[in-house]
Amino acid sequence: MLGILRDLLRYNTEFRIGIVLVGFVLRCRCSRVSRLYPPQDVYVVPPDVPPSLAYWFGTTSRARTCSGN
């Protein structure tokens, strides 16, 4: 089984791209699990702030950061 996976990773470009994409999706999902604030908490940051160094993607009207946290 490990030999097959090793060969797929070594010789199949589409498989490597797929592994990278699946890894990216899993990483995004895990980062949503480890949020800085619980989802029920609102107004933990200033509302409606445009993108800046402090909030790279700005904040929403419910004072949540737009980066998935």
C-alpha cells in the first residue's frame, strides 16, 4: 500500500496536485476549528474596520474578523 502511494506521488502529477489541494482544504478546516474566539462571541474587535495591518481582511458589521476567525 505504501509502495503504491509512493509511486503515485513520484510519477503522477495530478495525484500530487490533488494531495496538495486536499491538504489545503484540511488545513483550512482545522484553522476554523481553532478559532481565537467562540462563534457566539460578537463585538470582540471594532466593527466595520477596513483592511489594515491589524486586521488584514477588515472586520464585519458583527465585529468578527474576515479571515475566518
